[in-house]
Amino acid sequence: MTGSFVAMVRDYTPEAGAAFLRTLQRCKIVSRDEEVSALLAVMIDIPEAIDEAFAGRHDVLDPALPSLFWQGGHWSSKLQTRFEVLHDDSRSVSRWQDEIFSGIQRNMADRATPETFQVGDRTVHLPTLLDRIRFKASHDDPRLQVADVLAGAAAHGYEVITGTRRDEGGLLRLLQRVGVTELLQEGVIPYGE
């Protein structure tokens, strides 16, 4: 279900919506957990409603976007100096760079220190010191290849911690020892295709 949902929200087409609805119907049939069944029962399950919900919207709920915002804020606070991000080629991030992130960067170009604000007991770090986002293909840049390995390791840790995968060979313990699980922050997790 996650795969069809992410495919639908990342690049909506009527076909992607139909594939999600077929998966949703199968999940409703096989679900034996009352809480999961209650959640599935309230999800949009009519093709016209899905089409309307996504009309004119791009990248709805794409996890790459809050992750990039969080990374920009985290590294602004950590580095305390202006920096740039190298990102793998991504249609959604590229669109948001043009539509959203470039505006944020222009508005914060004169900032010399990181900024935060409070939401309840949470501190939100703003990407105040993020100068620019550059894009390259993963297979062309070793830095992006290392980032892919780290994202995969963090995803493994997340799946073991949440109980969706067994930790064969004690890999999670080794990943924790070298600090990879510290990459799981603020509810934003790596997502593998």
C-alpha cells in the first residue's frame, strides 16, 4: 500500500490513483486489525474524489520535501555558516526548488545566523543558511552514492525499530554503534523506491 500511495502522491495520474484504490480495496478485505480497518474505512476510495483531491497539485505529501526542509534547518544550526545542498536528480525537489525553496533562499539571503521557532515543546530549525540546492545524477557523483548507502542503512534501522523487518545478522546493532540511526530525526525518514 505504501508503494502505491507514494507513487500516487509523488506524480499523480488517474492510473496511479486507480492503482492506489485497487490496493486500498485489497487492504480493506484482508485487514484483521480493528484500528487499521477503521483507518482504511475513512480513506478516500472513490476515483472522482481522488481526482478532485489531486487536481492541480504536485508532490502532495512527498517525504523528500519535509526532509529537505528539515535537513536545511538542521545543517543551518549545526554548521552556523552558509552552505549548499547537493541533491540527486528529483522531479519533485526540482519543482519545489523553483516554486518554494528559491523563495525561501531569497528571503533568507541576508541572514548570518540560524533561526528557530517553537511549536509546543518542539524547536523547528529554519533553513536560514541554505544558499542553494544543486542537482546531479547519483551514478555521476560519489557523494550521492554514499548518501544513498546511508539512507538505505537508516531505512533498515527504521524498519527494524518499527517491527516491519527482522534484523538478520544484527545489522541494526552495528548501524547503531556507528551512529546511522541518529539520521532518523523529526519523523522524517528515508524512503527507498
